[in-house]
Amino acid sequence: MKQTYISDIDRMKNGDSVTLKGWAQEIRIMKNIGFIILRDSTGLVQATVKRENEAFGDLEKITRESVVELSGTIPEKVVSKLGKEITVSSLKVLNLAMVPLPLGIVDEVEADFDTRFNNRFMDLRKLEHQRIFKIKSALLWGIRTFLMNRGFTEVQTPKTVSAATEGGAELFSVKYFEKDIFLNQSPQLYKEMLIASGIERVFEVGPAFRAEEHNTPRHLNEFTSIDIEMAFADHNDAMHMLEEAISAGVENFLKTVPDSEKVSLLKEKPITPFPRITYRECVRILKEEGIDQKDGEDLNNESLKVIGKRFENFYFITEWPTTVRPFYTATLEDERDFTKSYDLQFKEIELTSGAQRVHNPDELKNRIEEKGLNSQNFEFYLKTFRYGMPPHAGWGLGLERLTQVILGLNNIREASLFPRDRTRVFP
Ligand code: AMO
């Protein structure tokens, strides 16, 4: 097993012996001296090989990106710009890389998306691309730990389902023996059913599938949804849980991923509570600014840009009209045209939808039918509301969107290892 990583060199002193394994990112051979820039997942080091050393002969044989094992010592004086250097005493080639490479690792100019994603394994050898996923992982870890500490149980629900949750148009159908079924758009119905089961606080991190027709920089056809549902809670409780969870996630990656503050738009954990603005307040502002935003309709991109400019980063838009929210969304008690719902925004981009839910089975059945859906198809779900269903609330947070906005990435695909879009289901 590999014992020492390149980052460990920071803790070593002159003369210490070291064995490193990694990829030969660059090889330069001069008259009396040769250099390998060795890379592993933790960084780069300059490895110097002197002509009198036996290893010098092997330098000519290795190709860029070959996997090698280098043993040597830490020199007295470090001259490399990388700040890390070793003097090589032996070199072992573990696996030779073919020539030419399908994608350059040291090129300044990024290749086009198709070349990059067709060769994603190679594209990820760029440490700045790897870092996105280290940050994404630490962000999720922070959120997960926060939820576990708040008494949430992590659950796994089916992704092959027979009823639509978020609306019929964006569904992928798949053959399931002799039946046509769907890939799940959201664990919504299942997380609510688990509330009926009495678990009280659940969360899930899993894939969600949306047959979005259009290629955009913000949509994937398969994304990672972080979902929570909590019993005996309203929309305000769920919003509070969300802002604290995000803050914990950001704090965790800033603490654990080296250099993450250099690429993150957030240099410290965001201050909570996040600002809140109602949908009606947004419409009032938009009208004042002369923007054509109709009452009772979803806020379009132009409107969200205008609203987003008023906030530094995260904020909630609350109390959306009943007409634009799914059937499971609870309405305000005294104003049935508006809901106990919210979206979490980062500037103009939506990161989360959530709400308090309808918990009365008759009202829920009516709401399903008002949306033009057949309530018979939802019997498995409605049934769980008839034998003691507590009031409950929750949210769904898109992990790739969150990573995208925090790192200021132009395209959500950068935050997905193997993105799925309208034309790409490969590799
Ligand atoms: P919604 O449909 O708004 O709500 O989805 C929740 C969040 O998931 C992310 N998201 C996407 N990310 C990438 N590509 C997509 N195509 C995509 N679609 C959605 C967004 C979005 O805010 N059941 C509700 C949640 C709830 O109320 O608990 C739901 O699925 O970040």
C-alpha cells in the first residue's frame, strides 16, 4: 500500500528518505540532469535525477502520465517553483502510458467539453478538476454530519417507480418486465410515507432523474438530490434546518480541503439566518422596476436576475402561489392562493425547493385531482395519510447546483463526474 503522499513532504526535513508513487506529469532531460514533475492526488513535486545515477537511463524510456515509483531524499536547498523537491536514487516504472495522450494535462487552454467528457478519467488528472469533487464530497459530508447530529436517519428509497412526483412531462420511462415504469424524479412521496411510518426525521442523498429536453448550463438529466423530511415541523423549521446545513457544509470543506478558499466564492461559512423575501414582495419590486412579471406566475430568469442583485449570495423566496407549486404543498391557513413554500436562491439560481406539506388526506386527494392527475395512481401514498400522519415539512437540494454556485462554475457539468445531458449518456 502507498504510505507517503506528496503533501507529506511538507512535514519532512533535509536528508529524509522518501518513496513516492504517482504519475509522471512532465519529463525533462538535460545533459547532466533530468527532471520529473510527479503528481499524485495531493499535489506536485519536482524529482531531480542526476546523470551519475542509474535511474537516469530510465528517464528516456518513460512517457508522460506513466505511473512510476520514485525513491530518494529531501535536498538541502529547494529551488523548484513547486516548493517541493526530491533527489531521486531509484526509479521504477509501474505502468507505461501510451503516446499520444487523448487529452493534455498541462495545456493552458481547456479542451472542448466533448473531448473533456469523452476522456473524463484523463480530464480529472488536472488537480483543479479533482478539487471540485473533493469540495463536493466535503460539502456533502458536512451537511450529512449536521443532519445526523440533528437526529435524522439516512434512508434509501426506490428509483424505479410507477407514479410521477414533480409533474408528468419530465419523466423517463423504462421497461420493467412487461410494464412501463419511470425513473424517479424525486424521493418526495417516499420521504413523506416514511413520516407516516413514524421515523420522524429522514434524509436521503441519491440520484434524481429529469427528462429536461433542453441543454442548459444549469440542468442535468441525472443529478444528486439531498432531501430531508421532518415530522411536527413547518416551513420555517425546514428553512432553518437548510441554512444551518449549508453553513455546516461550507465550513467543513473550507476546513478540510486544502486551498479550497482560493476557488470558493465563500471565504468563510455563510452567516445565518439567510435573508427571506416573499414572492409577493418580489412581484412588487419587479413591477416597480418596470419588469413584465405577471402575478401568480413563476419568476422567470430575467426577474430572478433582478431580485438576485439585491442579495449578496443565499436568500429565500417564500410563499409562492399555489398554482406554481406541486400538489403536496400546504397553503397558508388564511390565504389559500399562497403556500407555505420556499426556494433557496444563490443570486439568480435556484438551489432548493421546499415546503410544509398537506397532511390532511382529503385535501391532498383534491389537490392531486386539481392538478389533473389521477388520484387512483397515488393510492399507495394517500393511504399512508389516513392512519395518523403528522404535520411535516422538508426540502430537496441539488448537490451539483450547490457546488456549481459556490465555486462559481459556468456550467453544472463541471460539478458532475460523468454528466448526463440531452446528448450525453457516455461514458
Ligand atoms: P425541485 O424539483 O425544485 O423540488 O428540485 C429540487 C432541487 O433539485 C435541483 N434540480 C436540478 N439540478 C440539476 N439538474 C436538474 N435538471 C435539476 N432539477 C432540479 C435544484 C432544485 O432546486 N420534491 C421537491 C423538493 C421538496 O419539496 O422537498 C423537488 O424535487 O437545485
